[in-house]
Amino acid sequence: MIQNDGDARRWPRRPLLRGTATAILAGATAPLAGPAWPGQAASYPNQTVRFINLFVPGGSTDLLSRAYCARMSDLTGHSFVVENRSGAGGTVGQAAIAQAAPDGYTIGLGSIASLAIAPWIYPSLPYHPQKDFTYIAGLWQVPNLLVCNNDLPVRSLPELVALVRANPGKFLYGSGGSGTSPHLTMEWLKQVAGLDIQHVPYRGGAPALLDMIAGRIQCAFDNIASVMGAVRQGQVRPLAVTSGDPSPVLPEIPTMTRFYPDFEITSWGGVVGPAGMRPAIVERLVELSRSAARHPEFQRVAADNGASVWWAAPEDFAAFQVEQQALFGRLVRTVGASAN
């Protein structure tokens, strides 16, 4: 739950699937109402299904989306085809899903960027996160990783905190843009640790990483998949990961919760469709998605991209989105972030 706004240094632990306001959750799950439509559900799908990914090809969400669709194609004998519709923090593709026919043949990615952060930083969002979607399944979570320049004389998070506190305003941190999950994660750390460190926004995490390697900025949070290669090559130094448990790909790196018990945040992705999908079609997609998530090949792709497979059924995924949107609303209001 969101803490009282008067306590700027207290933040909620990772939102668990707790009780949520009935009216909001009812809106999120309302598309599951209606006749069962069993006859057509039994033959679903009988043609190609379009899966809209919200980001550019080649990134971790694209690879995970393609791994999911490959398993769904194997399970059904019909193609699940990824269509990349990137732009505006994932909102272009998310809007395309919301505007599609609710027949089960256009589904796509629901992500932290477009469903939890974007509502707070885009003033005219072309969809409503609860009213315009059918929540089908949560599939993966990916933590952020705090890394620093190798020349910085620190080897742990407490040492970084002590150094920044001793030199207020001297150091710089980077992010892939204002309002992104890595940016908001560092602003959260600034709040809980009392740090004075300046933000340098970049157009993506890659140029920020290059500047950190070169020493032009000192540290950053980024998606673990984006910096894992640089860590393994010894180009930057890892300090802490934002998941509640150690990352399976970098198990030796401590979690943020070791130092700040409530500090837990992950990026996440799942499957959503437009509002109004038939319950029987949703149930069929849930059944298929559960099997896809359990498949060893999907789990391998997840591990290769620093992700943990995360299963959330429709009601749980809808409730989780509501709580995540509330969490990031608090962060965005405190930081004053806006879209680039």
C-alpha cells in the first residue's frame, strides 16, 4: 500500500497481490463477464494470432515475446506472430491493443512502462489501464541492477552511499530517460538514503552505459539484461539488484532489501487483450499461457535475459497492475518526472 504522503522516506515494499479497491478491480476484470461461447473457444485459435510487442526488435521484451509466441504456436498449431509497435514509452503499441477487436486474434504485451508509469507522465494517454484491457496472464519480472564506474572507490552500496553523502552534488548518475523505471529507482534511493546526486537523462540505456564506462557519469540503475554483458566483461562494477531475491543470473550480487528492507522493484511483462474478450477465449489463453511459461525453452530465454518467470492469473495480474500504478504514481509525483 502507498504510505502517507507526509513520510517522504517511507516507501511500500513490492506490491503483493493484496486486496485492492473493489471498484477499480471490478473495472479491470469486467471484460471477463458475459456468455461462455464454448463452441468457438474449443476451436480457438483457428487462424493467425497477432501479438503486439511495445518495443523495438532485439531487446529483452522482444526476445521474451517471441519465445512466448513460439511456444503458443507449438501448442496450438497456429501462428502467434510478434508485431513490434514501439514509441512513446510503449504507449503506441498499448493503444493498438486497446483499439483492436476483442476476438482473441489481437493480443499483446502489458508492461510496467505503459500500464504503471505512463499514466502518470503522459497527460493525454489514449487508453485507460483498467477499463480498456482484458488481463490474461503475468509472465516475467526483471530487476534493475545498480552499477558504477570501475574507477569509483566503492565496492558496495553502503560505500557508494557514504561517498555520495560526503560529496553532495559532486557526482552524476544516468538513466535511459526521465520517468523510466531506472530513473525512478535511483530517485527512490535518493529519498531513502538522503543522497544529493544529479540526474543525466539519455535517450536509452546504452549511451548512459557508455558514458559510465568512460567515467563521464558515476553510476546508474538499469535493467539487468541491459548491463549484464558489461558486468561480466568487467567494464562496470555491480553493487545491488532490486529484486526481493538474488538474481539467478548474478546470484552473488546482494539485493537492495539487504540494506533497505522495503526497497524492491522489478520491471514486468504479461499478456493483455482489448476489453470485452469472451471469458471462454480468455480461459483458453490462460491455459495455453501457463503451459508456455512452464516450457524449458521459454524459461531458458527468460534466464538469458535476466528475467524470472512469473505466473499471475487474470485477477491477480489485474490487481497487481493497479497496485503498481499507485506505487509509480507516488514516485513520479515525488520526482516530478515527465515524458521526454
